[in-house]
Amino acid sequence: LRNVLPESFAEAEVTVPRVLAEKMELEEPRTLPVDGLVTLVLGLLCTAAYWAPVAMTQKFLISNVIAWALAMTSLGAISLGSFQTGAILLTGLFFYDIFWVFGTDVMMTVATKVEAPIKFLYTAPPSSSPVAEDGSVKYPFSVLGLGDVVIPGLFVRFMSKVDEVLKPTVVSYFSVATVAYAVGL
């Protein structure tokens, strides 16, 4: 929120009533930051909406919001130290995907059985038959794992840091990495 809203919002504080401050064991001055309280309320609302007793087909948007928040937090908290580290991570992810995602059904089984905000879900195009050949019901979503967003995102973020240091004149490394990332997705 601090990156989106004005600085005055980040600095604003709310005085906590004395009785509540005593229960929370707050010291003087009995204040809490407004942005922290707003973030807490947003988090509680997302959690309540996610765990509300509705069919999973109705909560994939909330799951995506929570997954996006996890991805953005990861991108903000993790930094690549060198180009070599980024290249090794991307190469490892490439071979990991070839084996575990395309070579076996392990990742799809995990992605479809674990109902947690660890993936992005997109509604799948309607099919003529909602039942698979083996008699099971087809999963109604296309799935994109958070690793497929965060690992390349770390590399793109690193390229922005490279641009700051090298100051390229013709084409920036960040622009090239962003276009490559978009094409890869």
C-alpha cells in the first residue's frame, strides 16, 4: 500500500482506545499505523472469502489475488546476486518443468488436488465432454505455478538492476528480459 498511496497515508496513525491498548499491551503513545490496519483488514477479508463455503469454481479469483500477493512479496524479498545465479535458476526450472510437468503427471496431480493459493488458475475453455476418458471429471482450470512466475520475475528484476548500473543507450536489458518473459508465458 505504501507504494500505491500517498506518503501521508503511510505516516498516518490511529489512536487506540485505552481499554483495547491495555489488552494489546501497547505502550504510550497508544497508536497503530493506518496502513497496517488497512492491510490487516484486507488480509482478513481475503482469508474469509477464500475459506467461505462455496464451490472452488467461485473462489479462483480470490486464490489468484492471494497467489499474486505471495509472488509480489517473493519478488520484493528475494534478490539474485549475479547473472550466473539467475541463469542457473532459469536452466534448472527449464529442466524441472520438462521432467516433472511434461514428463509425469505428478505436478498436475498436486496442482489439482491441493486447493491452496500456490498457483494461478484460469478458467479452461469449455469442452464438449466434462468427463475424461478414464471416467474422472476434468479439472475446470488451466494452471500456472508460482515458480513459473517468481523465478523468471527475479531474473527480470535483476536485469533492471543491471540497467541502473550499465545505463545502456540503445536497448535496455530490462526491456529485452520483460519481452522474453511475456513471450515465455
